Amino acid sequence: MIQIKKRPRSGGRSIAASTRCYKSTVSTRTTQKASIAAALSAGQRLTSLDAWRHFGCMRLAAVIHALRRNGWQIEADTVGIRTAVGKTAYVASYRLRSLA
């Protein structure tokens, strides 16, 4: 029969001790969802490239979906953009629905 010894975690810290520092830093940062919501509230139009450049968000459609589930009235328009090789690609451009 083979015995398996459990190795101690690095530094001998418990899981609670190692995640405590992480939890304290997360609460002070602005989330991507909040940053995108603020940009839409300010009247900006956002494409996935804009979200990646300004907020580091690589899944804008997922954030938009979450905002819509929370009651945000967000519209998507299809816009054509020029690619690096000279062709046209069509992407979604998101904005808040106007109330007027």
C-alpha cells in the first residue's frame, strides 16, 4: 500500500490567510461593469474594441447582457469599420436607449 503525504501550502499559510489580501483589494477597485455603465450613462457609444482599449473588457456583450438583465435599456446598432487589410467588418455599437 502506498502512503500519500500531504504537502504544506507554500509559506504554511491557510487558504483563508492567502485570500484575505485579495478580498481587501477587490472592494476598492471599480468593476468593468460599473465603468461601462458609467460610460453609457454619459452618452458614449461603445464597441468591443472601445471596451477593450478603455476598460480592459474583452467580453463587452456579456457585460451588456448583464446590464440588460438589471433593467438597463441598451440598444445595439451595427456599424461598419475598416480592417487592417482594407475590408469592412460589421460590429455592434452599444448605447443607452433615448427616452425622447
